[in-house]
Amino acid sequence: MNIQFDPFVIPFNIGLYFILLYVVTRSIIWFRDLSRPDKLRLQRGFFGTAFAMSLKEIFMESLIHRKILKTNLRLGYMHMSLAFGWFLLIFFGTVEADIFGTKHLNAPYKAIFFRFFNPDHGRTGFEAVYGFLMDLILAFILSGLLLAIIKRFYSKIVGMKKTTRLKLTDRIALTSLWLIFPSRLLAESFTSGAYSTGSFLTGSLGSWLATFLPAQQMAYPFWWLYSISLGTFFILLPISRYMHIPTELFLIFMRNSGIRTGDKAGTFTEVQAYSCSSCGICIDTCQMNYSAGITNIQSAYLMKAIRNNDDVSAIADNCLMCGRCDVKCPVGIELSPFRMIQRRAGEAENDIRNIYKGYFRSRQIIIPEKPVLSSNYNYLHENEPAKADVLFFAGCMTHLTPSIKNSMIKILDASDVKYKFIDEQGGVCCGRPLMLAGQDKEARELINYNSRMIWKSGAHTLVTSCPICYKVFRESYYLDVEVLHHTQFIKMLIDNGSVKLNFSRKKVVYHSPCELGRGTGVYDEPKEILRHVSKLETTKFEDSNSLCCGGSLANLKISSYDRRKIATNTACELTKENPDILATACPLCKKTISSVTQTRVADISEIVAEALNINLAKRNIISQVSSIKELVKI
Amino acid sequence: MNKFGFTISQGRQIDYESNSRRIADYIYDNEPSFRLCIECGACSATCTAGNFTSFSLRELNILIKRGENDQVYQSLKKCMLCGKCSLVCPRGVNTRNIIILAKKAFQLSDEYTV
Amino acid sequence: MNPEGKKAIWSEYQKEIADDKFFYVRSCIRQNFFPGSEVAFLRIMRDVLKKDVFEHPCHTTCSGIGYHGDVVPVETAMTVVARQFALMTEAGYSNYVPSCITSFGLYTEILDTWHHFPQVEEKVRKQLRKATGREFEKPKNLAHASDVIYKFRKEIAAKAKYKLVNKETGEPLKVVDHIGCHYAKMFPSKGVGGAEYPYVLTGMVEEWGGQIIDYPERRHCCGFGFRQYLVQANRGFSIACSKEKFESMEPYKPDMIITNCPGCPMFLDRWQYVINEMEGKKYGQNGEGIPVFTYEEVAGLVLGFDPWDLGLQMHQIDCEPVLNKIGIEYSKEDKYNLKVIPSYSRSRNLVNV
Amino acid sequence: MKKHVVVIGGGVAGLEVAGQLSRVGIDVSLIEKESATGGNINNWFRLFPDRRRSSEVKEYLDGMNMNHDIRLHTNTTIEKFFRNRNNFSITTNAGKEMTADAVIIATGFDLFKSARKEEYGYGIYDNVITSADLEKMFTEGKIALTDGTAPDTIGIIHCVGSRDEKVGNFYCSKLCCVTAVKQAIEIREFLPDSKVFCFYMDMRMGGALYEELYREAQEKWGVNFIRGKVSEASETIENGLLIKVEDTLAGRPLKMKLDLLVLMAGMEMSEGGKKIARLGGLNTGENKFFVATDSHYGSNRSNIEGVFYAGTCTAPMNITETISHARSAVVEVVDYLKIAKS
């Protein structure tokens, strides 16, 4: 016997066709909203290696969830079992329907409800094996589901410290998602129970149920439930966080075709916002969370707030911009640039209230902010800087840590470079702090001023002691000079032998500053210098995993009290092996950390300056030079 | 009108009642540490902008609190937001947020055409 | 407001005021500002109170106006003052009564200086001897003319023809008193009632039926301030001071202002006009301004002197509203065609000069 | 025979001294001009910096002399006081004569008479009160203006009668700053909607936990602090107060309307103390307080052998300091009496 149709499949069909239709329309809208160059990129992205890479990534990340697996096995397994398992179920289900079904190319529901329409299938040989496979997959999914349910109630078990909070539609979607597989299990079991088919899972469960229940009658409602939960899930998908499932595919394609966040909101930012699966890894890795107990501003919440069109300004400004979540995000959302855009943006107008907007939101709006209270720096009058090959720009923060400044002078004097200390009498801010506050227009004024100064000096190299300055000099200045952080510069001096250093037996650990490390990718030079002059030891927080000192200028909201908590925590972590020196390469880090630890905190320049090996004659000259400097200062 | 060869001088007195402390209240609500300022002047001493022009966060705080908003509005523009002040503040005042909130408060109010 | 508290303070600031044989010295500027006032003082003292008041033809400015205008050094001022004292001594008087508040202030200041630095006094005596051959005794009693009127306020009230009362409503007139800064601000103990709550004018007004109103800026200077007024460019400060006072007293709806200083009535009176010209602002009930009087004028009015004899037509702000309120009869047409001033006893020594 | 010590003044210092002396078996006569002991502490509701009830301290002090037999003479003042060869003769207003082997003077302080700062109009304007008046309101549990309504804006003037050569007091009374902060907080507790402004010359938060209290006042209670000495107060037509002050940190004069003005009256040598000084020929300093023979190790010793000082009759002190000063006085007396015996 072979029925071709039954009314219970209607909810599923509605859901399925709705979501397919929706995804298509949505992707058209998104594509339309892309900037012209991005359109071209995307088109190119569909051919050649980019496409292959995308497929690979989709498989590795969207299905297997490799990144999550790496950071947290149980969480990874959970995501994988659901995503990959479901994928297999659909895939093999379709195949099953295709080969064992009455005809080829069935309507999808035939595959999904195969067991209903072919109840007495799977008794013999190959069919049985196939049935076994299907049951296996189902079991695989259910195991993951179990974890998910547990996680929802006790986060710890899956190794999550925090779990994201949900809004109503999310809850409904979640429940329907949870119902899908149990209901399928029961539906299939009852059917198999009735026809005594089915494999180890459905079969055995079915026959057992059949012993005390009217399997034939019981099966039908569960098929309904199965179909309904599928339908509901599909329909709610676009306004629930599970939208990340389809969206992530777009994200991967876009990324691999070279589209980047940039500095304006648009399709890509929106796609990123929807690709966030709220896995909560960003929450776990956020120091503001686990050191200062601030638990409502992490990137997951930022994404959610944006999806809900809430006012995100408070969230956006309350972040150290250390970039730890950035490197850890399994979906690879560019969280820091994303946040910067939100800082520049005004409050988004709240249009989510009408349900239609939930599905077809107007492209993420940035209301043109009321004209910014324009800053006025015309009090900066330009003077003619002396000519020099190398410019040393200490930076505001370095002026608050004279030891770094003096060490750099000592090193520069010791080397034979012809340099000029450009902001010896206190310079103009590099502009990065303004940018971090989302005030690019003002920042640009300062950037232009500094740029002119640098051009006029005719230097070919610009050395700065402050990673904050370094980042902005490199990224936002249009300079024809080589910009170096002093660690890079010192490394250079060592390599070309312009400075000779003594080795000290001191035990040193290195704290990589956010702006220098994750910010601009300078990880190795500092460590190489330290290896050169001392016993560098590693910590649990190397390179991209390094901690933030908590002093970051990027956070406009955090209280000094909470900053201190973070700093203390970081200091403890880094001084666990009680080193002689906690080395860093940022005046701000030095200042912040040294105020909360007994261990000596020193900038690399200081360590190098102390290790300088200068022959007597030269030393005298320098002492004279420096003494003259003093006089001049006075 | 000046047919007497002089005009009536305006007083320098701050008239506390007639001044509007809208800006101050906005900051109080959003940055409580604003209240902690004891006007020690550490911020002004280290100020990058203050090195070039007559800008003093200490004075700014007072003027905001007294509601001398026109003056605040003018000097607010000079800040570079570099954050040295927040590092030297003995009372842990979140100085940069004060500047940002003040700017925002002015934007929110329509009295000030920017 | 607790009147008992004020009385307590007033009781602490009582000063001794002679009751006869006064040596009267005039003010430099009053005779141009309000010439009637000093005459009124003499009439009251001699004809009404039958007191001996002596005037010396040879007395000069005390140079206080120059001293406070930063053009006369203090030693010069002291020598000039010493000469005045010498005239008093020669005339055989010892109760010194200046008409001008600034003079009073300067005399007080100088006497106090001499008290603390006798060597300075000696030096001044030498200088005076060298310059004029005169010797002098310090006055036994130094009182400002307003102190003297204050002392005899009850006698005046007894002889009074009018009271400072609105004859329609029977309400006492609301009077603002303004004390010259140099009266007590420098030496509170030398002023009746001290510097914070001076009683000298309050005493008169209350005695004569009026009611003093106590407004926030009552301590404020009228704005004359010598330097301020004497340099035209500075007059903006001067007028600003008066304006502040007017703004502050306005809500109390005062009927009149009474003063005891040469400058104050002048500026409180004229500046009302200038403010009106500059800003179109009119003070007082229905914009007719707040009339300003000297204490002599007020004393004269209650004693029933003719307003025009008192020189009230010299005021910028018309005094008629007040006259009408009190019910003083006067002839409109006489205001600006002055008849012969009624005879009253002149200084004996001046009769044939 | 038992030694007899007369303690003049039944305030914090006097009670502590009396109690401690009687503990070491010296019999004590305690002379108090008022009808009850306690002195100034009776006028305070709570004490800085921890804002405990002053009554708790009072209970301790009373306990001290309850437990021991102390001859307490209330409503008593000293009329005659002179030294014989090795003891003192004292005659009270009741005509009672007593001889003492040693005398401890604990005459304490009087609050500065705020009416002397005429420009603030204490006793003239309604709604100008002193710190003590405010404490009274706290005790009664109601802060009200003369018309019975609750004040909205309250001003507190520091240094009234202290650090002011105009009233002849050059010294700092040392407790007014912290008292002002304490009272500001209490006002905000009583009237959560009120605004409080402290007008100070310097914030002298020297004692333990004072600065913390200051911080709390700013952070938690939103008390406003304006640096500048109020120059004059006057009454407005609607019976409010108008004060003039320079906001020295803004470098601008400032005028402000207030509903209530609280004067932080400073501490002065008590009238009783002055009288004793006259009778006994005891040295007083320029600040009118008694002068001890040595400012470091002899702060209880007077210029007359056998006469000792305890507490605020020598200088402004808080209760903690007063009590320790009183205890050190006891040590001095015991030593003296030993020596006298041998």
C-alpha cells in the first residue's frame, strides 16, 4: 500500500516554501544593497578558488563547527550534532526517498515523512542497513539536542560560563526546534511499532511502545506534531536567532569573495549581525565579564540589540576594544570594526515593533546624527620642525611614563641615527582616542595637523612608543614614511648592530598590548628583543590570546573601579610564575598594571636601555648630551 | 545705545537660579563619577590641549555645574579626548565620558545651533 | 525678619553725639547737586532746634574726593584736615560736624591713624605749622550731620507738621534708606547701628512715621565710587551698581529713597533717568521713578518747609508723587520760578562777609 | 588618707577624668555649672564620622561615674580658687568651701556666638540657624523652616567664627568641616529631594574616615561643594535668603537663593574657662584657650603645679582626642599626687 499525500504535511510545506521564498527575497534585497565594488567581488566570489574555499568553510564551520570544537569540545559537539546531523538526515532522507520511493524526484515532504508514506519499508537487507543509518543519524542529533537542553538549564555542563538571554520569538523557535526530533523519533517509532519495522532506535522503541499502546493510532498525531514543529520553526526562523543558520552561508561567501566590514553599515554588517549564533564564546572570553562582572555589553548582545533595532549606543561605547572576542568568534564576524560603526552611528530608530519589519527590516538605519558639536583645534599653530631622518613621537601616554621616554632617548642617542624628538615639549594627540569615541571628523583634524608636521620634517621613519598612536599612524594617516613601533625599531637597531646589549639573567614575561598585538599584529619583535636580553618565559596568554590591561582608552563608560578589577586580574594571571619583570610595550599598559602589582612592570625600551652596552667614550658623550638636554629643558 | 559715551556694564556674577543646569544634570545621570571631582586641577595640568590653549577640564567641570553653558560650549570644542586626564585623576573621575556626554547633551538640546 | 535681633545689634552700635555747639563743615559737591539740603540743615538746627552751629568762611575741601580719586596722597589729605581742625580750634569749638560722608570717613580714618601712629600726627602738626603757622586740637566729638539729625529726630518729630504716611491709605510710606559707604563700612563702630544694619536713617524714618524696607542689595554702593564716575569710560560700572540696587528694591514698591551722602542721592536720582534713556526701563509706581531725598530734605518736609525752598525742583525724578501721598501742599507754578528764600538766621560770623 | 581631686567641668573630658580617677581610688568632686552633666555632647544627635548616636557615648560616660562614688555638684560654679602651700582652696557659688590636693580643669568650649557674624543675620533673618540648632532639629526628627514647610535648598557655611581675624579667631576649629559634611548627609537623608550646598574655604578632612565621608557625601548623597566664603546674606521679598559668595574655582562671584542657611559655628574658650583663668591666674594663649606648659609631652600641665587640663579647654578636639587627653590628664595627676606624698 502506498499513500501519496496526507493533510498533516501541510504545516511543513507551508513552512518550507515560506522559508525558501523568504531566503531568496532576502538575499536579493541584500545583494541590491551591496556597494558596486562589493557586488563585483561577490560575483567573482562564485567562481574559482574562492567558491571552493567557501564550500570547504561552510562544511567545516557551518556543519562541523570546527572552531567551536577547538575552543570547547562539548559545545562544539552540540552545535555539530544538530547542524551536521540534521544535514545528513535531510541528505540521506532525500536519497532514501529517491531510491526506495515509488518514483524519483519526490516533493521534499516525501523525504521528510518517508517512514509515514512507506511504513512497511526497511524490513530486509539493504533497506534495513539504510534504516539503521537513518536511526544512527537521528540518535546523533538527539544526543546533541540533549546537550542543548541541558545547556539551557545548567550552562556549566557544556563548559559555558554564561549563556545568552532569549527574547520571546527565540523561545518559541527554540521549543519548536527542540520538538522536531523527539516528535520525529516518536512518530517513526509508533509507525514502525505498528508495522514492526524500523531499526535499532525507532524499531526497538516502537515495538516496546506497541506492547502497551495502540501504535497505529498514536503515530498519526506525532506525525502532525513533527510537521507542525518543523513548520513553526521555519516560519519563525527569520525573526529568531536561528536566522544565523542560512545567513552564515552568505557571510562565508561574502567574506571569501573579499568583502570586508569597512566603516559604514550596510548589507555586510547586517549579514554579520544575523550570522551571530549567540554561541556565547565572546561572552566567555570577555574580561569585562569575568573580571569586572559586566555581563550585558558583549558582542553577542550587541548583535542581538541590532537585530532587535534597540538603542545600542550604551553597549557600543562600553567596551575595551581589546579584540579578544574578535579573534575567538567561530563565525568570524569582524566584531571590533562592527562596534566602531555602531559608535559612529546615532541611535537607530526603533522600527522592529511592527512584525512585518521583523521579516523585512529596512536596511539597518543609521539616522544621520545631529550635526556633531564640531571641535575647534584652530588654536594649533604650525611651526617648522627641524629636518631629521628619524622622528620619535612619544605620544601623550608616554609623557605620563617618563621612564619610557628617557629610555628611548638613551637608546636613540646610543644608536647613531639622526633623530628628532618631535613631541618633546608635548605634542598633539594622534587622533585615535577621538576615533575610538566615534568622532572621526575631529580626529581627522588632528591627523592632518600631525601629518603636515611629519611631512615637513622630511623624515623617512617615524618611531612611536605608544601602540595607540602606532595603530592610527599606520592605518589612518596617509604618510610616505615608514611607521615603526619602538619595539620594531629597537629590533632593527639590534639586527643592524647599531646597539649592543648585555644579556641579563632576569626572568621576564611579556604582556602583549591589545593595540599592538591583536590591533596591528606586532607579536614577534617584542618577544625577540626580550629573548635577546633576558630569560623570556611564556604565559597562558600569548599573542592573540593575550589579555587586556583594562586601561584601554577605547572604553568610554567603564568606571575606574572596574578597570582596576580587570587590571588586578590580568596582573595576577601574568605574574603566576612570579617573574622578575613583567614586560610590556605600551605606556598605558605599564601605567595600568604597575599600579596593581608588586612585580616590576617595565616597558621593553626600559629593559633595553638598562641592557645597553656602551663603550666609555660614547657613554661620556651621552651623559654630556643628556646633561645638556636637562639644561635646555630648564 | 551709547549717547552718553558709555554703556551699562554687564555683571560677571553667576546667577545660580537663572542658569540652566540641564547639561550638568544629563552628565550626573549618565556619569556619577562627575560628582567626585574636587577641582584639584591634575587634569588641567597634564592636559594635551591645555598645553596649546586656555582649556581646563577643571574649570569646565565647575562651569557645567554652575550652568555657564555658553562658556562650556565654547571650550568643549578644544578637547582632544586623549585621556591623560583620566590617568592622573585622584578621584577616578571618568573625564572623557564627561566631555562626550556634555557634547551629546548639547546635541540633544536645540538651543545650541552647532 | 526678626526686629528684636536688629535692635540687639543696634544697641551694640551706639555712638556719642554732642548736643550743642557744632562746628559745621560743608561738602564740596552737595551745593551743586542739592543746594537746598545744607541750608535746610542749618535752618533746622538754628531756627527749629535753636542750636549753635558755627560755619567758618575759610574752610576748604577735606580733599577726600581727591584722596579717593587717587590724586591726593594721604599725608596731604591729613594736613588739609589738620587745617580744618585748626579752624575749629581757633573758633573755639570742639564738636566737628561734616556735611559730607566721605569727609566723615576721611576724618575718622585720619583720627584713627593718628591714634595708632602718634608719630604721624606729630609729623602732620609740623607740616601744618610750617605751612600755615596754625596749631590744632583734635575734635572732642566727631559726628556726621546725619548723626546730629538722628540725635534730634524725636524733637523734630515733636515739631513735625507732616508724617511719612500715605494720607489716603494711612499706610506708612515704604522708604529705602541708603547709607554712604564711607559712613560705617570702614569703621562700623563709628556709625549709628554699625555697618550691616545701619540705624541712622532708619531711626529718623521710623520716628517720622515711615517704614524702612530691607532689600537684598541694601549694602550695595550707589556706584559713585570716585574713580568709576570721574572717568567717563568707567561710568558703565557706576551705573551698573545703581541699576543692581534698583532691580533689587523694585519688587518692594518703595515710595522713596532717603540718603545721607552727597554722591548717593545724585546718582540714584540721575541714573534712573540715564537707565531709562539707555534701556527704556522706568522704575517706581507707574513708571514715574523712585524719588530720592537727602535726610535734610525729608526732615524739612516733615517740618513743613516749602518743597521748592528745599530745592526739590533740582531733582531729576519728580518729588510730587511723594508730596501728594504725604499731602504736603505746594504750588505747581512756583516750582521753577523761585521766590526770595524766606529769611532765616545765617551764621553770625558770615552775616557781613 | 584618700587624696581628693576637684574636677571642674562635667563634659566629656570631666566625666572621663572623674571616672578614671575614682577607679584608681582617688575621691573626686565633679563641678558642673549646668543642672546635668554631658556638656556640649548633649546638643548633638549623631557623631561623625560613623554617625552613631551621641547618646551611646553619653551612656558610657555616665556609666563611668555611676559605678564609682563621685561627689557631683551640679548648678555649681567656682567663685574663689587659690593655692595654699600644698593644696587648693575652692569656694563655690553655693558658698561651699572645699580643699583639693589637685585640680583638673575640664571647662571645655562654647560654640561661637554666630550673631557676631552680623552679615549672616543669625537671629535677624528667619531660617538662618547654627549647626547646633540643626542637631536639635535632627533630634526632634523634623527639619522645617519657620513657616513649618520643609526647605528645598540648604546652604551650609563653613568656618563661621574660625579662621576669621574679624572676630579675633585665627585658629581652625577643626571639626566644622566634617560636621558640615555629616549634617549635609543627614539633611539629604531627611529630605531626599533637597539640594545641599557647602560653602568652604578649605575642606579639612584630617581625621580617620573623614575623607571617606566627604567622598560619600559627593558620590552617594550628591552634596554640592562650592569653594568660597559667603560674604553676605540677605532676606528676599518672598522670605527666602540670598547669599553672595565667590566661586573661587570658577573665579566668578556667585549669587544664590536658599531656603535655609546653616552656620558651622566654631569652638571658643568657654566663659567658665575664662573665669577660672582669671581666678587662678592660669595662662591663656592668643586663641583664649589655656596654654599647657609643653605642647608635645606636657599638654595637660598648667603653669600652676597641681592644676591640670583635660580636653577642649586647651584646643579644639574631637571626642576621641578629648577622651585620650582626659586619660593622659589622669596619669599626670596620679604621678603628681605620688610625688606630693613622698
